Amino acid sequence: MAALKDIKRKIGAVHKTKQITRAMNMVAASKFKSAQNRLESFRPYAGKFMDVLNSLALRVDAKNHPLLSVRDPKKIRVICMTSDRGLCGGFNTSLIKATERFLRDKLAQGKDVTLVPVGRKGRDHFRKKAATMNERTDVFGKFDMSLAVKISNDVIPPFMSEEYDELYLIYNEFASVSTQRPVVVRLFPLPSIGQEEDIDPEKRVEYIYEPSDEVLLDRLLPMYVHVLLFRALLETSAGENGARMAAMDNATRNCDELIQSLTLQYNKARQSAITAELMDIVGGTEALAKG
């Protein structure tokens, strides 16, 4: 009977776990839908903005603005975006591994690399493994463009004052609920700068525009950082909630399978106990008959 009680207790515990995972799946699904809508609305704007800025960058002198200056990249900063919470499958694991590979490659080249973690999971992982600064955690619950502006303010002035030479952004690009791909993007200097010889001649057409290059770049380059960072935040939010939704759905199915297995085990143990009791009754009856 003790074994039956233990199995029944386990079944009850798994039922409670299933209720939790199902509730978390529903919450994640609600948040995912909202995050996905925001991402899909912003992606076209971000893509077009990047096209315009890269086109402009091909036609201006890199000396016109300090954010376009190409220097010997001895000091590098990396913004790494992870989630604040766990229970989202391999969402953070794949991104952290990609970041570690990037850091190893740069350190092997003799670069001085500093990490700017955005998200608690990345901060906790790299706290003792890499030089970090300007960390931001607990930001994905509710955010808007102001968060991207704040992160930009942490990285733009130091680049302009030549405290470091290159800035990279690493985040998970949302593809589907079950697929998020780690992406490495160079923010500073712009990838187009210095590559004019590889550009199609049609893209070298000169345009007449106002105001001057300097005024346009002063306005557009900070916006470029805001846009790219905000898109990365949206991609991270959608990917995190999508991954958590899938993980909780898998956990709920595993609970169902475990309940079925434990129920079968309980029935077998109960049947065995009943059989043992019947054998005792039959044996006692036979003993009385012989007596």
C-alpha cells in the first residue's frame, strides 16, 4: 500500500506541474503574439532605414562624421542581448555560445574586448568570464524606443571620443517559434564604409540633397543605432516568448506522457496488491478447510 500511495502522490505532483506549464504556455503565447506584431510592424521600417543610410554612407567622406571613422580595431565593444528569464529552451544557450566564439576569435587576434550585456542571463553568464560594463537587466517586461536610446547613449559618446574602435551587436533573430538564429552585426563603423570598390556602379549615382552631409549624418547616424538596437530588442522579445511557449508546450506533453506511465505503473501495482490479497484469502480458506 505504501508503494501505491507513493505512485499516487507522484501522479498528483505531475498534474500540478502540468497545470503550471500549461498556464506558462498560455501567458507566453499571449506575450508572443504582442511581441510578434510589434516586430512585424517595425521590420519594414528598419530594413528601409538601413538601405537609405547605407546608400548615403557610400556617397560621403568617412571623415565627415566621427561615427564613420575607420580605425585600427584594437579595442572592441560587443552588445550581447539575452533574455532576463529562463525556461525558454535553448534560446539563451545558442546565443551565449555564439558570443563566446566571437570573443575567443577577437581575443585570439589580440583585440581588447569589452562586453555590454543586455538581459540578466547574459550578464550572469559572462560576469566572471569577460570584462563587462553598462549592463542592463530586467528590461524586457515592458520597453519602447527609449530603452534603445539609453543603450545608444552608453556606446556612442565613447566611440566618438575614441575609447574603442568597433562596436558589434549580437542577438537572436526571430525566424519562427522554434527557430531563432544568432546574428552578429557591426554597428560602428558602418559596414558600407570602405567597400565602395565592391559596389555596383549603378549604386554610385550621385544625388543632390539638402541639407549638407554633416547635418544629415548628425541626425541619421544616432537614429541608425536606435533603430538597429530597437529591432534587436523586438527580435529578442519575440524569440524569447516564442521559445518559452514551445518549451512549455513540450513540458506539458511530457507531463501527459509521465502521467500515463505512472498511471499504468499504479494500475499494475494495484492489481498486484489485489492478487496478493486474493492469494492470502484463498490460502486461508484452504487451511481452514483442511483443519
